[in-house]
Amino acid sequence: MRYGASIALAAVLLFAVGCLTPPGKLSRSVLGIDPEDVELTRALLQIDEEIAYLERLLGRHPAHFRSDKERLVTHTRWEEAVKKSVILLNVDLANPELFARAGNLYRHGHNLGVPEASRAAYRALRRCIELAANHVDCHFHLAQLLLASPPRFAPTAERLLLRARSLTSPQTRPELEVALARAYFAQGLRSAALRQIEFYLTLRPDDVDAQRFRDKLVGHASPGRPR
């Protein structure tokens, strides 16, 4: 079922979970989505807002919270976002953008410590790439998931990040570059990681965490494989 033929069904399902906002002209669009599909665009924009919120708290593995209350509130918001994302996904199982959102949300669930979230994230993000081989975000988020997993997955994460970087060439995205430094570090390639984090700092020189990572590597760098 294509989303262009499923607007009515999507609207009914989304209304059931309170996802829709009052109708009106949209001022933003979603890459990969027909701008005429207003309901789907509106729903994805709302999910993207939730993902942005969750990223601030669940962007790292494992996630850290200031209190049990903050953890509970975050977990509840994550569950609601996943529910809305899965409803959309079940309306159209051939749309890579829907798998991209679901996979990213499940990745956040992995960082939150939700059982089986990592498997769900992996399946959704792999399916996104199968449907859209040049989807930068799905390559990136799958690499992030693997970097939050045992080190044996780091080489695959590296390949995904290099692929994502090639897809953005001749431009680059700083988040790809810092993740690549982590991929090298996870493989024990400290010299490569150091060169990579120094390059990232030319893009974002005020990143304090990256500065600390660089300082740590400076004292412990050892030869890595040629880059």
C-alpha cells in the first residue's frame, strides 16, 4: 500500500492515538514525502520533534538521568512516540522514511535499556536501507546503534559511516565525522581516531566532549592501520 492511497486510513489511525493537529497549511516539508500528503507530513514532523527531544536525553548509550522521575517521563514519551511511529509504518510498509523514524526511535529505546529494542532498531534500519540504498540517515543511525553495541560491530559501523560520508560528498556532516572517530577507537585504532577527532574539531571547535576525547587520545595514541 502506497501512502498516497492511504491518507484516509492513516488519518483515522493517527487520530485514534491523538497524533493529528488541527488542519492548516504546512510551512515545512519532509524529505522523501510527497508535500501533497499533508496528513503524513504533519505526522512525521511531529514524530521528528519527539525524536529531537529524545535525542537530548537518549542520544548516548547508556542514557543517564538526573532522577527516577526524569527516566519515567522519558520512557513514557518514548513509548508514545514509538506507538505513533508503528501505526504509520503499518499503513505503508514500503516507505523508507517510516522505517527510518521507527528505527531511530527503537535505537533510542536501546539506549534507554528497553529489551529487544536493539533488534527492532536493526531490522527497521536495515529495511530502510534495502528500500533506499542512499538513505544517509539510516546508514548513520544504524552505525550509531552498532557503536552502542559490543566492539565487534565497530568495523561494520565504520563501513556504514564511510558510505554515509560518500553520499554527502563533497559536503560532510559533523555528526558523521565524530562517530567515525568513535568507530576507529572501538577497533583499537587510536592514531586513526586521533586524526579523525582532530578533523572533527575543525568543524566544531567548541565541542567540549570532543576536546576531552582528543586529549585522552593524545596521551595514548598508538599506530593504527593506514588511513
